[in-house]
Amino acid sequence: MAVWREPVSTELQGVLACLGEFLDSLEQPVTIVDQRGVFVYYNHYSAAIDGVDAAQVLDQPLLQACPSLTADTSTLMRCLTQEQRFIHCHQRYETPLGQVIDYLHTALPLYGASGQIIGAIEVGRDLSHYRSLTNQVLDLSARLLEAGSQRQQGDAIITADPQMQQQLGHLDACAGADVPVLIYGETGTGKELFARRVHQRSKRAEKAWITLNCAAIPDTLLESTLFGTTRGAFTGAETRKGLFALADGGSLFLDELNSMPIELQGKLLRVLQDGRFSPLGSGREQQVNVRIIAAMNTPPWEEIRAGRLREDLFYRLNVGFIRVPPLRERRSDIAVLAAHFIRMHAADIRPDIQGISEQALQALQQHPWPGNVRMLENVIQRSLLLAPSGQPWLEKLHFLDESEVVRTSVSPVATSEIAQSADHSSPAAITPSLPAPAAPPEVASPASLPVQLAALERQLIQQAMATSAGHIGAAAELLGIPRTTLQSKLRKLGL
């Protein structure tokens, strides 16, 4: 049974007399304040949610009865002061018993016959239970999908998307056929997970599984890394097995295949054709039985046209061609992946976080995700780390795009202005210059020039990495060199 008091305005009294019985019948919270912001109507549902006696709330100013609200956060008060309508607004407040309530409501000003405000009414819906159920459903979905993947030989690819399920079906068919596989997908889509699944579901699952990122190895070392060396092949060379020999009987995953020098691709083609190769510096051929799984983050046909990928190698590899869809094309996976990452990382970062708010989930759904699943995991981890203490739900998301990374320096190094696009999903081209390095010490002799140049290169790379907070892509933009070149230099310098 609702409780109401005689309002100051006789017109408001008439409203209550007309609508009181109807408002009492609603199974949702309804409150009315007069023009002073004092409660004059407070139904039983509101009292049940707040855990108070309705009679104790009536005749109290709203801000006194609900001390966690302010004139700026209470939509009822804003109806009175700003004469605005608030439709389906989210509001969070703390009840007198200390319980945090999430509330979706509509608040409307009430006008008298002469047009003046005589009060405001608010009809709401408690989202706390709904949110808890939503997160439980998302969490259960993630657990079921993960458990289903783990039952399939431990390859946890979490997806409920029909397009992804179709690609996984193609992948499993390739796995059983023992054919070469080429996986194409943007950075961060999970190509290595796909490649590992091929190996784990093949007859080679108990044999060697070796991975190599072709972009991480300098071109001059890539051939010896793959095929091995014999003693004396070059200065300081020792007899050493390459990855093909080490992977004999198993699978070799070559990531970023398009970074492999075009002349070396010809030697790879021969291994694909007859399983034979010669170690660097040796005239003797070796025979191996290795399954090649390759991946690219750019369209193969574009790489062929650009001369960075041999067409005959492409046709030899793409017997099993798999395209991993970007996250923006499978948005039905975003919620379940977010729940999975929250469960995975909250235990170590913020054990009190139970799930994600409706507004945050909507923001995830609307984001373009240029970095795909890897970026989603990063955003969840970062948001957990920066979430305010005592907050049971992940409310605020912390996105960090490339231009933002470059602007955020972790060391006192000055950078030039960075133009940023108004479109958040498309960071503007980055054209900053690095700070001028300190004047090098006086060169003692011409012989020390290479040493000085090497030291200067190291200093510039260190400054770029510090300025970009460790983001290789952003650092490469700063230095004006390809990302793959920077990766090679970092490896060479041991950074």
C-alpha cells in the first residue's frame, strides 16, 4: 500500500487523488516530490527496494532521505530546477541500509494549470538483480564455451558466432587432412590459436609444435634459423639444427609469412613440395616430414600484387585457407569474451569485481576494435586495474588507442604535437619527431664512428619505446621505420 501526504499544491493533491490507485498497482518503484523537492508519494515497491518504512520517508526532502544523491545527480531534483524530462536514465544510489542500487527510470516534471512546476514524478526499475542475472548468463556462456573447447584437446577458442563456427569447421577438416594451412586475419584475431588447434587436432598432435614469427628475426638470420647451419658456413658459425629439423614429424607455424624475404620463400616452397632442404653451408640435403601452417595479417592477394609473396607459394599453402573474422564482424562474441576475460583477470587484479555494467557492455559493443580480441582483453585488464575500489561492477572502460599511447610518455621525454582525428575509430597519421639526442661525446678516432652510431641508434630506439609506453607500432611510427624493422632491431639490441 502506498503512502502519500497532502502536498503543498492543491493541483498536485488532485494528481495524487486521480492517479494514486493506479500508481499503487504498479510493481515498480514510483515516487513523487513537490516543487520543494519533498517526498509526497512513495509506493510500497520503493520502500521494499530501499529497505525502509514509507511513512518515514514522506515529508522528508529528497536529498535528506537519499544522502548519496545530489542536486546534480538526482533526476527528480533536475526536473524541478531545469524543467527537463529524463527518459530511461541510469542512476546509482546507496540506500539507508548501505546497499548500492542500479536504477533505470523515467522522471518527468509536473505542471499546474498556469504552466508552473508543481512537482516531479519518477517511475523506475531496479536493475541490480537483472544485472546480476545478465552477468551470470554471460559468465556461464563463457564457461560452457571454454569447457567445450577444452574438451576438444585443450584448444580454447571461445566463440558463439556462426561465422566463426563455420571457419572452425573448415579448420577441423583441414586438421584431419594433413594439408598445408594458410590463416589470414587482422592483428589480434587469434591466428596462433587457430594454428595450434590445427596441430592439436591432427595426427601430429603428440609430435613437435614449433612457432616462428618471421618478422621478429632479421632477414640475414632467418635462413639459418629455419634450415640450420654447418660449421664454417660463415664466420663463427657452428653446426646447428634449424627449425625444420627440430619440427620433423610435427608442425611448424610461420607467423607473418609476408615478412619473409622473397628469395627465401623459394626455398620454403621446395620444402613444401618434396620435404628437402640443405642447411646453410652444406651441400648435403636433408629430408623432413613437417606440416607447414602459415599466417598473415594482410590480405595475401595484396601481398602478391606488391611482390612480397610468391604466387606459387600462396597456391601451395592455401589448400587449407582459413580467414579469421575481425571482432567488428562478430559482435555477438564481445559480451561472452568480456565475461571470460573478467573472470580470467579479476582474480589477480580486482577479485571484488563481479561483472560488467550495462553501459560498459554497450560501449564494448559499439567500439570498432581495430586491435580485435587482443585489444578487448587489454581494455578489460586495464579497466580492472583502474576501477575504483569498492565497485562491484566494471563501470568505466579505459580505451587506449595508438595516438593516445604516443601522447602518454612514461619518462620525461618531450615529443612534438600529434594531430588526432576527430573520429575515435581512426587515429590520425602520427608525424611527431623524437627529441634531439644529447650531443655525443667527442669522437676520439674515426674507428669509433660505428660505435657512436650504434649507441645513438640504441638511444633513439629506447627513447621511442619509452615515449610510446612500449608500443612497438607507435614507436616505429615515431622512428619512421617499418614495424618489422624495429622488431628486428629490438631483438638485435636485446631490448
